[in-house]
Amino acid sequence: MLKNFMMGSVSQKDGLQKDNLQVCTNRDCAIMSASDSDCLRQHHHDCTRAVECTDMAAPAPAPAVAGPEAGAKPALRPGRLAAAVALAVRLCCAGTLAGGAAVIMSACSSSDLPEHESLVTDPVSFKVEGISGELLQNVEAHLSGMAVISKKRAFFYVRELEEVTTRALRAYGYYHPKIKVTLPDRAKEEDRTVVISVDQGKPLYIRNFTVEVLGEGLDYLVFQDIMAKSELKSYQILNHGKYEKLKSDIHQTALSLGFFDGKFSSARILVYQDQNMADIELLYDSGKRYKFGDITMDENTASLFLPGRNLQKFKKGDDFSTRDINSFVSALNQTGYYNSVDVRPDVKNASNYEVPLEMHLERRPDNNVRLGAGYSTDEGPRVLVEWNKPLLNDRGDSFSSLTTLTRYTNDATMIYKIPRKDPNLDYYTVNASQTHTDLNDTLSDRSEFSIHYVANETGSWRRDYALRLEYEDYSQGSEEDYALNLIPALTLSRRESSGGFDPSRGYSIKLEASGASRGISDDSFVQLKGTYRGIISLTENSRFLFRAEQGVNMGKDADSLPPSLRFFAGGDNSIRGFGYRDRAPLQPDGSGLKGAKYLTAGTAEIQFPFGVPSSRLALFLDAGMATDDYEDDILWGPGIGYRFLSPYGIVRVDVAAGIQSNQETNYHLHFAFGPEF
């Protein structure tokens, strides 16, 4: 039979007959197994002395995890217990009929049932002694799951407390504990602590460990990797949590690959308590792998899917894989066309080992407007207005505009995007922007029109081929001029990380090359820029960040380019301890900054926890220069910072000293919000 696609681990039949083996698969069997006749009647198999457990709950610190109860010695033999219960019921009923058995009726009343928490006025607490670590945590978790116990009735629960503690210990392989329950002193009103003293005893070790995947899954290395990475090994302490995890990993992986008929033909732990040994046997029959079928959708979804149809990288008849589905959904979401994307396998309607997919798309509104505000010490307060039209036609064209206002710059940009093959990785853009800058000794108005082709569908580098037409009217110190340049450009970028806004490892590389010629432009130059950023984790909660940046202007007019093409140093993302872009060679007449032909800068920073949740301290050193000849003094920016890891990004606060030879040391506060890398 075809299983539900999202089902959990497959449960097994309730028993197998083994020589000299007591078979128990669940809680009821564990309680009833002391009597051969009862076990046979309840579970239709033989029971003797050893124990077989096939479905044990995984141990975990919290919530409480039930360990196996098999082999526990009941207070009464089950046969006698059943007879005693039957006799009590008959006596209770007889007393009721006679009308005079008040004592018996009292024994049958609800007052002996566990009291509701709100009715208990003298609840007890528990103190567990003799164990520590994960054993202690699991025992405490089990005890916390019990009903509230009244001090005056605590003696009724001694047996249950011992059994609960035993189950918690068995989950970690301790089958021979000695447990002593000490009740609070009735004479002392303030004493409400039940002390449970535990001697965990010797653990059970795994003797034979057998795990196999049969069927078509036998040829898939992913199952071999799961088995190799499992923490279950021969001659290690039995741990039911690791056993359950291995079962779950095998089954869930099989489902993700389309083995929907997969099941465990055998899943059992054979426990030999007298020998302190256990054998594990896991046999998984994967069955046959299913294929992708047709994608079904309504008329509206079919129309919305047209611009994203090239994002589907699988076709009917390919092997089923949830990874392919997830990549497909992620790519559709990345386009920005849709408010919601729902793609799911229709397992119920699978036939001939083909699974159809159901897809539903919901379009984003035609107009999306976003208003934002922020602050950085480089540019001060910032206001932005963004307007997007995410889906203009069936081809997938889109339009976006962004206006940003700060203390020093005002910028407006418009982008028209035209997909080629892949709207995320292979497309054209037509850009237009206008920027006004009034910073330090720079006053500039720059207009730009550009055409880009972005290709990232093949290879690991994102490639941006551009042709820019730039007009800039400016004054830089005592210079006043304008320039019209037609600039071909190429940008290569690559980024890999462990993910999230606080990655533990990763790097990013950006390389840019551009230039112009006097034949068709006012300036003749070649500009090369490169930036490398990296992050590694020395420990789980520490980070080491490093950055290297280099820029070069070459050519006949390298000394007289417009300010937007010159290099300046200083600021939050350059050399901390100095103001934003306020370090560069001076004008020959000393009238202000001139800008540089070369830029070299780098950063080394270590972050480490200091006891405050979601926080780190940072020690860093920035260094570099903006220069025309590399004869200038190196700028140094040592400092200390604080990082707060908010749910929305990283808040960075730094204090740095700006050190430059023959000049007074300045101290700057730097504040920024966003990813480190």
C-alpha cells in the first residue's frame, strides 16, 4: 500500500516469536509480559525471559521521553492483579446493591483519583540525587510530566515514581537502577520535597548492530552515509533516542527520494538484561522509487506560471525528489512575482509509480510601495522610498524604483528588468539614475544611463556585463569641471556562506573592471577594483572576520577623473576611526581633498561572547590608505565594538581610534545595522 507522503516512522507489528525471548513492543506489553498466558492472549506470541523492544521513544532532556518498560517487575503477578481487580469490582457493586457498604463505596469514589492541580493545596516537589547530566534531565522531565501530587497522598505514588524514574533511565540504556524514594516528613508542614535517590547501575551495551536497506534503495549512497554517521555502534551504550533517530533518518530520507512504499520489515532491540547486552536489527525495504508525474493547476495559476516556466528543472518521468521541489519553490519565490507559492506531491492520486504535483500561485499586487528610515554614522539619518511593479507581462518584465535621501547624498534609481531564460539568473536590465553629492570637499551631480546583462545560470560566478553613459558636473576642492564618459564594465562576484545573517563561515569576492577612451569619451582610463571578505568560526559563538580591498586607476587621465571615480578612505566600511571618505591626497594648492588613484585597505576582527545573551564583543584593527604614490603614511584604526544579534539583523556599535603619523589621534563612534558580510 502507498503510504501518506508526510507520515512519520513506520510502526511495526506487535511481536515476533523468538527462542528464550520475551517479546514486547509497547507499553501494554511491558506491563502484561510477566504472565505467559496473558502475553500470548494479548499479543499472540510467546514470552519468556529476555526482552525485545521495537518502538522506543527517543530520550531527550525535555520534554520527557519514555524509555522501555519491558522486564519491569510488577507489584503483583498480572494474573493475581487481574483477579484482585475483578474481586474489588464485585465487592464494590455488591456493596452498592446492599446499600450499606459505605466503606467500599468510599474506596471506589473519585477521591482516590489523581487530584486536579487547582485542588491540591500541598503539592510536593522532587529532588533527584545520585545522577547528573542528560540522565538527570530526562528523569526530571519525566517527573514534571506527572500529575500534581498532594503531600498527604504521596505514599500512594511511591511505586509510580520508581517506575517513571526507571523508564527515564532505560531510555539511556540503564536497565539495573536502584531507586529509593524518601517522602517528606509529615510532621513538618514546610517539608514538601520528595527525594529520589538513584544508583544508575551498569549500562547495557550494544553487542550486535545490524542495519540494512533493501530494494532499490540499496544502490543509493545517501543511506550508506546515514548509517556511517549514526551514533549507534557496536560496543557502545544502548541509547533509544539514537535508535529512533536512525530509524527516522532512514525513513524520512526514503520519502524525500520518492520511496513512498518504504517500510521497516524488522525494527527491534533485543535486550538481554542478565548479560547487560542488547542486539539491534533494522531492516528497511525501500520498495520502488516513484517518478514525477504531471503538474496540475487551475487556469489562473497556469497564466501566472508562464514567466516562471523556465525555472522548472525537472520533467515528467524524472526520479521524484523533494530537493527538486524545494529548489523549484525557492526559485519561484525569488522572482518576486508571487505572494505565495504552493507546490506539493499528490500522493493519493499516484499511479504506475508516478506522483503528480499540485501547484497554486498567488500574484503579488501590481504596485508595491515601501517606505523606510534608518541611520548610520557615515551618512546620518536615511529615508528611502521604493516602488515596484513586479509583473508587467507574461514574459516576466518588471519595474522598480528607489529613492534614497541622506545628509550627504540624494539618489534616485529606476530599473526595468527583462528576463532572458531565467528571471533570477539570466536577464537584462535598463537602468537610469540621478545622484547629488555634497560631502567634505565634493559637490557633484551625476546622471547615468546603463544597460546590463546579468548571467549566473552556468558557472559559480555572477557576471554583470554593462555599458554605462555617465555625465558628471562637479567641483572637488578648487577643481571645477564636467565629464561625459561612455564606460564598458564587467563585474564578477561570488559568495558562499553557511547561511543566515550571522553565518559561521563563508566568503565573498567582487572584482570590477571598467574604462573609457578619449575617442568616444572625455576621459581615458582603466579602473580595477577588488574586494574580498571572509568569516570563520573559532568556536560556536565566536567569529573571525577579515577584509581586503584594492582599487587602481590607470591611464592618461587617471589624475583628473570625476570624483565618483576617485578613491577616498575612512568610514564604517573602510577604515574606522576616521570620518566618512575624509582621507585622500590634498589638492596642490591645499584647498581640500583631491581624491586618490589607489586605494588599499584591510580589516581583521575577532568577536567573542561575554555572558550577555545574543551579544558579542569585538576587537578589530583596520588599516590602509588612499594615495597617489604609496609614499603616504598608513592609516590605523584599532578599536572595540559591541554586536547585538537581533532577529532582524546585527546591530554594530564600534569605538575606534584614528591613528595617523604626525597628527592628533581622533576617536570616532560608528553605528550600523545589517549583515557583517
